[in-house]
Amino acid sequence: MPENISSELKRLVAERAHGCCEYCYSQTKFAMQSFSIEHIVPRSKGGEGSAKNLALACQGCNNRKYTKTSGQDPITGKEVPLFHPRNQQWQEHFAWNDDFTLIIGLTPTGRATVEGLALNRDGLVNLRRILYQAGEHPPIILDET
């Protein structure tokens, strides 16, 4: 049975994310597709529809994450948890490269999330390059847990 997330809760999640995907930091104001309120721990794996388990995600990240909660670290080959926006700080697991076009995974979780959600998809990298040149990227976000 589909879960209805109230418009108030959707608004809270979007505001908390400062209008950015909580995985790839794409900005809603420059998106070609609408963003989704996604369950960090999927309902199929016991995740709740509460604010502590919801994140704002672009369509690309939401589609790739789907029901995944873990992925393979490309360096160690081990299965590790994916990034959890409510329990972890983005800057502890990710960094930008020198021209702010690529997200670099700093930890096993960061690397698995970069790979599993394809945080450096060609279209995103191209958009980041253009937005950086226009002074619109990277977005300024204060991480909140």
C-alpha cells in the first residue's frame, strides 16, 4: 500500500535540504526533472515515513538508489552502507575535485555511494561545469543531521 507523505513533511524535507539533492548536490532550481522525497531506508526494508528517514533526491539518484542501502567499495571490494543523509555529514564522506565537477568518495561509504548512485553522471558533470563558470556551483549548504 502506498504511503502518503504529507505536504508539510515534504516541505520540511525540501527546506532542510536547501533545495539540493542530498546525494549529488544537484540544485532543484536548475533541474530538468522534479525531485523526490525518498526513503533512505526503504519501506520494504522497514524504513519509516518520518522526517529522520526521508531525503530530497534528484530523479537520477533516486532511480539508482531505489531500494539499495549498501554498495561495493570499488577499492576494497567490500559491501558497505551507502551514505545516510540524516546520520552522516556529506563532507566527511565526499569532496569536490579542483574544478568542482566531480564528487570524490573519501571513505568506503563515500566511494560506494559515488559508484552506486553514479554521482558523476555525464550530464551532472557538464551541468556542474557550466554552473561553476556562472558562479552557481557548488551550492552553499550547511549539513544538518
